[in-house]
Amino acid sequence: MPDPRRAVPRTDQLLADPRLREAADRLGPVLVKRAVAAAQQRCRDGALAPAAVADEAVAALPPAATTLRRVVNATGVVVHTNLGRAPLSAAAVEALRTAAGATDVELDLTTARRGRRGRGTLEALAAAVPDAEAVHVVNNGAAALALVTRVLARGGGSVVIARGELVEIGDGFRIPELMESVGARLREVGTTNRVRLEDYAAAVDGTTAFVLKVHPSNFSVRGFTSSVPVADLATLGAPLVVDIGSGLLAPHPRLPDEPDAATTLRAGADLVTASGDKLLGGPQCGLLLGRAALLERLRRDPFARALRVDKLTLAALEATLAGPVPPVAAALSRSVHDLRARAAAVVAALPDDLGASVVDSDGAVGGGGAPDVVIPSAAVALPESYAEPLRALDLPVVGRLERGRLLLDLLAVDPAEDAVLVAAVRRVAEPG
């Protein structure tokens, strides 16, 4: 009998298929050849007819040259860390396309000389926080605090911080260890649950580089507690750095206890650090706002180069600041009445025998922001068994399991994606 492996189509023949040639231009030859090799192996194993190898390779091609996949966030968590935190606005996505090619990121087109990097972004950030004398941007919130610590505490200066603010920021990373890794000597004051102004005052001396106040954004301590307001810490005579965490630039009516940059600066902070991909709703970056003299020291330090953001981040951040309302802000402004109406429309578009229903839901900010704030929301309740197949779709839908049901919470879902939810559930309910 002839060896069936001799019937396997040759690689060059398969790569000549117009569909695979087009895919090689779009995805690159490596991914296409990988799909071809896998289909050829199935043919050698006798699981695939030779005539079907090309079709199998085409079907196995990934949708893009990245392994990242877009998902629908129906968890009810607006800033979901596992789903990439803040989704970007359409304006920010368009800005990314502009920045993807050659740009004038460091070129003054009028003089043809080198210009200030990301000047438009910095101007937009300064305009958004007029209480700041100067602004700077680095690659994430932890980098912002690391830069401040390395520059201001260089030479052995101490950093005074309350014990209750020595927080862990996620994935095992801790504020004290981060600061010590760049040379800080920490001087802890107070106890886990209580700290007073006199505790800080007793610790501040000639060796103090700065006083640090960290907002414990991902947890809360209740009961017999006390902390010291920014305005009081500003009277100590040492530079005051405040890490507000989630990047809220101005007060928000739904988040009354979440610190914001404008209020913190007006209260007397010399520097404010924050993340850009949480409540601000922009790309991952670290924001530094405050006194011009301090910001210039940070900007000119050699270590700042290692934390520099790229042109894509600059473009997306500028569009977030100067463009339309980003998705995070839009989600936080949604009324529960509108969410219930949307959920009812989704349920009405699903098969009656599915048993879908509209339920009230408790949404959350996420990303470590406002841990005690419950945002009234609405969800579509489905059988728990739908969770896994919905995540397995080409466009995965991620909800949350609660009391034996799958809830598709609409708080973080753009209204334009409601039809996507309907199509996804129908596809699972009516396979084939």
C-alpha cells in the first residue's frame, strides 16, 4: 500500500494558496507557516484528507498577529485589572493609529529642530489640572513614585510614612519594598490603624527627604482609626508627596471619598502621583503633578530616561484628556434606570425558553479605586453553564458568577455592544 504521508500537500504548494498568501502579508509568515504545519501533521496522522489541508490551515489562522483578544466586559467592574484596566476612547484609539507611524513627537516642524517630547500631551495634562505648576508623565504609577523617591531621597534621606499606608499594590508588589529598591530609608510613624500629626512632626528632621501620604485605594480600615489630612501634613516643613492612586483629576459626585489631584494640590501637596489607566480612563502611565522646581529635578534626572513613555502612550493620553468622555467616565455616569431598560431589551431579544431575566446588580469601580463604593447597576441573569462557552467565543464575553447564576452586568458595557451580547448568547443557546 502506498504511504499516505506522500499525499500530504507540500508546504510551498499550500503557501501559494491566495488565502494564505494574503494572510502572510497581514499576519506575517511565521504564524501562517505554523498553521500550515499543524494542518499537514493532522493529514499525516490520518485525521485530515489531503484536499482539506489548505482549508484547515486557513481556518486555524489567528485573527491578528497578537495573542491578546478583545473581550466584552460584562463583569460589572468598570476598571478591571485582569481585562486591561481602562478601555480607551475611540479618539484615543484613533490617536494610536496616528502615532503608529512617523510623528513629530520630538520635532518642531516650524524650526526643523528638536522639540520637547510629547509637548501636546503635557499641555493637555496641565490644562486638565491647572492647580499644578508643572506636570510630567512616566510609564506607570509605581514608576512615578519610584522616580520621586530615587531623586528626592538620594544620599540617604528618609521618607516619613504612616504604618497604615505601607500598602501592597497588587501581584505581591509592596510600596515599602518598591521604595527601598531605589534607595529609600523609610521612617514609619503611627500604628496600623491610627496616626496623628504629632507622630509625623516627631519624625521629621534634617534628614527627611519628604513626607509621603499614600491613599489605601484597594482596601479600607474601619472602626477605631485616624489619619492626617493633607492640609495638616503640609505644615510640617518637609516636601509633601501624595500618591492618590487611581488618577482622579477632579472631584467626582459618585466617589466622594476618592482623593483627586486638584483638591490634593490645593490642600498643600508639593507633588501628586497617580496612575493614568484607572479613573482617568487613559493608557497605562504614571502622572506627576505639582511644584515646577521639583518636577524639573525629576524630569532632568538620568533615571527619568528609563521610565520614559513612548509615542503611543503620549498620543492616547492626550486624546483621553482633550477628547470626548472616555468609557470609564461614561460608565460611572450611567443611571440604573437606563441600565435596567437596556437589560430588559437584551432579555426580550433572547429565546423565551432560555430563562433569562433582568436583575439588579452591584457594580464596582475596580482597579483598586473606591473599594467601598457600590454602583447600582442591572444585569442579564443566565444559567451558570453559559459562562464557559461565552468565554470561548471568537469575541469572548466575560461575566461573573453569583449564587448559581451567570450575570452579564451592563455597567461597563457600551450600549453599542448590547447587540453583541444578544448575538453571543444566541450563539451559545443555539449552536450550529
